[in-house]
Amino acid sequence: MVSELADRGLRVCALYPELMNIYADRGNLLMLERRCAWRGIGFTLAASSLGDPLDPDAADLFYIGGGQDRDQRLCAFDLQDKREALHAAAARGAAIVAVCGGYQLLGHSYELADEKLPGVGLLDLHTVRAEGPRLIGNIAIEVELDPGSKRVLAGFENHGGRTHLGPSAQPLGRVLRGHGNNGHDQFEGVRRMNVIGTYMHGPLLPKNAWFADWLIATALGRSELLPPLADEFENAAHDEARHAAGV
């Protein structure tokens, strides 16, 4: 089964790519495509937007970026029609990656000043728009995606919402520098099996090539490491992102 997935290539489905793409988050998709191509791994990209059906078996990795409040509201209500498919995709082990606004919509709800946007309940968390200043700046977190292997993710955050994890939620990482989910608990993002949520924009993957590789391998069901690439520029980008965050 693993070899069949690798031979078929990586199938990615972007949710609302024309709406949820603030801060050039679609650069994450380009990073995945390039790193597959450089290794001879096939790559196909499909989209599911407002009113489109979502096939839970049609992709190995589902991706949703961040957006403006108006666009996020449209997607929140449309996601209710895709709720069952997203849960089915997660249950079969597909990778799901959500950034900022997309991350907020995978929880139970997002409370604005005068409205509560529904989430899809895939993650045990809720988000509240706070009256205080936005949480903005370079950020670095320590993650342990594989047992015994701690790495640093570095990026940029800019969010007015404060996300609070429920008792069954596991944070993606521990904040080394920056604000994280809510500026108080020193956690950033969330992870549930192969479902990843994070506030890191910028986009994230070009600054963390190793994380892009982890996502590709995870989505393809590969337990072994991907063949290494000559990552001189990618490593420099990661070092610069860490330096900007003060790590």
C-alpha cells in the first residue's frame, strides 16, 4: 500500500484557494509541489471552493489557508456541507493542514464581536476575537512530530483571535519566542493524528523545508525518510526565520 501511494504521487486538495490565501499562504502548496518534483514524486493539485463537493478519498493532503473576516465567514458556513467529508478524511489518516483562519474553522467555533461562526468540530478548540492588540510578530516553536525528535518551526503570526485548546487537544508545539495560540499558555497550533493547525503565515513551509518533507511522507504513508535534497537555500531561509524570532 505504501509503494502504491508513492507511485501514484501526492494528491493535494486546496480548500477555498481563491479566498483563504492571505499572506501568500498558497506558497506552501508550491513548496510541496517542488519538493515532490525534485524527488520524482508525482503531484496533483485540486480545489474545492464554495458550493463544491468534497471527496474524502480524493486527496492525501487537504490544505486550507487564512483569509479576511468576510471570506472566512463565507467559508465557515460552506464548511458545514464539507464537515462529514473532512471527518472521514481525518479518520482514514489523510493529512489536513490548516493555517490561521483555516485553523480556527477546524475547531468548534470562532466568536467575533457580534457573531459566532461555526466550526467543523474536527479539533477540540474554540477561538474568541479579543479586544486587545493583535498578536503579531516572528515566532519560533519547539515541536516533536516523531517521538524523541525535537525540531524548531519558525514563521510569522498575525491574528486577532485567541485560540483555546480543549482537554482532548494536543498543541503542535511549545512557544520559544512569540505569542502562540492566545499569548498566555505558551502553546502554538494543534495536532490531532495527521491534522495540523497553526497560526504561522509567511508562508510556513519555505521557511521549514524539513516540515514540508514530513508532511509529504506522512500524507504518502511513508515511515522512512524521503531522499535528501541539496537544501542550502532552504536551510538558510530556516536559519534566517529563527534568527528573526530570536532563536
